[in-house]
Amino acid sequence: MKRLWSDHKLLVLGFLATLMLTSILFMRLIADVVYWPQHQDQTISGWMTVGYVAHSYDVDKDSLIEALGVATDLRRHLTLNAIADAQEITLPELRSTLLTAITDQRATRD
């Protein structure tokens, strides 16, 4: 191993970086395969983001954002509580808007 490192440092570093990236992607794949089937159509809560809701309900995130009227540059990691506070509405009102948008998307998809 010492000889390989002394003769081919760049190759060894490239291999280690590739191995690390592959491991991370594999762990994400396993987490997705285990987590998401158990969390489909999850009850909408204030801690969720729009992306989480879209993934859980298998709908387009951008149309949910449009239905909520959130500025696209602010949408990335805002929780539903933060969105409701910013729009000065209650969480149940926001939840109702989301569920309407989800129902409309699913109706047009089927």
C-alpha cells in the first residue's frame, strides 16, 4: 500500500473520493427505499416543507408552491409554519390550500 501511495497519489485519492461518493449515494438510496414507502400521504404538519409534502403525496412541488403563492426564491427550506406565518394565515388554512392543490393535481393526472 505504501508503494501504491508513493507512486500513484492522484489515482489513490481519486479512487477514495469515488468510493466515498458511491457510499453516500448508496446510503441515500437505501434510506429512500426504506423511508418513503412508509410515509406516503402523510398527515400534513407544520414542520414539513413544501418539497416534503410534494414527495409524500407524489405531486409536483412547483404547482404546490404556485398554489400557496410563495416567492420562488424563498421556497427552498421554509416550513409550512413559516409560510403560514409569512402569509398571516393559520396552518389549517394552509393545509386546506395544499390538499386542494394535491387533489386537483391527482385528478388531472388520472
